[in-house]
Amino acid sequence: MLADYLNTASKMCHGLTRHQAKKLGFDYAVANDICPPKWKEVETATDDWLKGFMSRHKDLTLRKPESTSLSCATSFNKANVSTLFEKLNTVLQRYKFPPHRIFNADETGCSTVTNPPKVIAERGSKQIGQVTSAERGTLVTTLFFINAAGGFLPPVFVFPRVNYKDIMLNNGPPGALGLAQVSGWMTEDCFVKAVEHFAIHVRPSKENPALILMDNHTSHVNLRVVEFVRQNSIIIVTFPPHCSHKLQPLDITVYGPFKTRYRTAMNEWMLTNPGKTVTIYQIGQFVKEAYLPAFSPHNITQGFLKTGIYPLNSNIFSEEAFLSSYVTDRLDPQSNDGLNLYKESMERNLETTPPSSTKSFEAGEENELLIDQNIRLSHCSTSTPTAANPSQRIISPEMIRPFSKAGPRQNTKRNNRKM
């Protein structure tokens, strides 16, 4: 049971560390009355127990997890994935796209400084250095297009410059498009030109349209892009927010080997050009060396297959793939179960006593009513009470003071300071 719990927690992106596993083992032993005396002294299990526990359960190991944002962990759920496959199925049935007309588009960052690859060094040495171009690099955004048949289009580069020059793509991939933007990020203007680049190579028409699957970033989905794709018979289907790490073919099987070969190409250039720094003018060369081997037909087709896009398979993801969303999962408010749960919670709230904040609010309303009533009584008469009306009396400001934090004179001074 303990091994199953640790395995499930790691799949839910809430894995336990060595220390937390030992604490959980101690609590488990205490609950079952099998806790050794040595554990009770330190209130945790020992390292020997954890070592033996890991050796008995070969399916468990100590791994360094990847940083996964809460948005990515919770957005990839059954509701979002089923909605995507329903829309994709509708589009495929309507237009009957062949595999070479189904494209995936996505950007990645190519920096002038990357982590160096592993190198051979002396055994036992504690620290090994490897030369890099600088401490922090300059980012160049690169947009790629791949299709379900294993093909790809020339990439699009966005350089962090005001104006683009052809020298920026020297020794780069043939047919690549170069753009310039001050920040180096993809913008609406740059993406419109990238879609025009796509239309030039694919040549979509009403008789032979094309499909692009991509994320719904604001630079991708805007009025100018929608108008252009409608005029050029291009259909766009966007992934749910924060789900591209599981649904995008480029992220699944292509970008991993591409980044590895990109780092290797940069490291080899640094070794053959000692004393020189990498600039944005070498990015195209590194991308070309890593581009062709990584964007192989096998890697591309496997990306579409593992995401269930082509061939279409809405059941490609098992229950374990959605475990990370169970932490914050809740019932649909529009469903019958969700409505029943909402009614039960409202009935429980009505049965309980109101919170203290509500009581204080009601008390404040009573105080205001008393103050208004006393003020009205004070304006009714300025004489002493008469026998005909014994209840009539004058209300002085001192009698109202208990209902306010400061007296009239103090409030007047405060108002004068504000003015």
C-alpha cells in the first residue's frame, strides 16, 4: 500500500521526497503497532529502512522531476481533452483531410547560450567546467510546421532586431523566413507573415484546404489571422490552454532530440572557434545542423500517433494520464451531480449559525437605526419634557457617543484636517 501510494503521488505531480517518505513510513508503522523503538526516538524511519524498502520494490526509484506549473497539471483533464477530440473529429469528417494536409505549428526558443552536453573527465572530480558564449544568451524565436505524413516546412525565425537582414540567416535552413521584432518574441504581425509563408508552400484552396493545430496564444488567434485563414481555405483548431505539453506532436517527440542536437552543434562550434562568442548570426547554422536529423519522418509521425491526432484516437490517454488534474478536480456545476451537491451545501449553510461577520454587520445596522432615531427625537423638541408628553426628551450628543468611535468634537477636528 505504501509503494502504491508513492507511485500514485508521483504521477499526480505531488511526489514525496526521501524525508517525506520516511515520515510516512513512520506514521504507517505507528498506525499498525509495528514501530521500532529507535524510530520513536527520532519520530521518523531510518535510512536503512528506506534503502531496503526501495530494494524490495524495484518499480520505485529516486528521480529528479520536471517543473510542472499548476496550470499545466490541472488543465489537462478529461473535459478539456474530450472537447478537443470532439471538435477535431467534426473538422476531419467535414473536410476529409489527408495526413499531409494536417499540420502542427509551434514556436521554440533558440538561445546563444545553452547548457553544455556531458563531457568525459577525471573520475572523482567534484566540478567540471565547460566554456559557453556568455552568462546569459540572446533569444531567437523559431516557428516550425510539421504534418501527419512526416513532412515539414522551412522554419520561421524572429530575430531581436528592428530590421531584418539576410546575413542573419547565413548557412541557415534553405527556404527559411527571417523576421525582426525588438523583443525577439512572436507577435501578431510576425505570425500573419508566418501564415503567409505557410500558404506559399502548402497552397491551400477550397478544393484542397489545410488544417493547422496550434495553441491559442493571442499572437496566433486574432482578427487579422482569422481573416487571412478564411480567405485562403486554412482551418485552425486550437489546443486547450496549458495542454500543449501533452497534446502537441512537436513537444512530444520532436523538440527533445532537436534541443539535444542544437546544444551539441553549439558546443562543437565553440571548440572549433576558440575565443569567439556565439551571436544571433550563428543561430541559423545551429538550427540547420539539428533540424534535419531531429525532424525525421519517424519522429514526426510518432508525435501525431502518441497524441491521438492522426490516426484519430480519443482514447489514447489512460486514467493515469489525468491523475495530475484529480487534485483540483470537481463536478460540473451544470450536471445533475453538481446541482445536487450545490443544493446539499446550501442546505447545510442554512442550518448552521451565521458567521461572526454577519452578526457584526447586523449589530452595526441596529446601531445606525438607534442613532437615527435619537437624532430625530432631538429635532422634535428643544424644550423640557411636559406632562402631556412625558416620553419627549432632548437627546444630547454625549448620549450618541457610545455608538461611534470618536465624539463630535474629535470628528470635527479630523474633518478640518482633511479639508
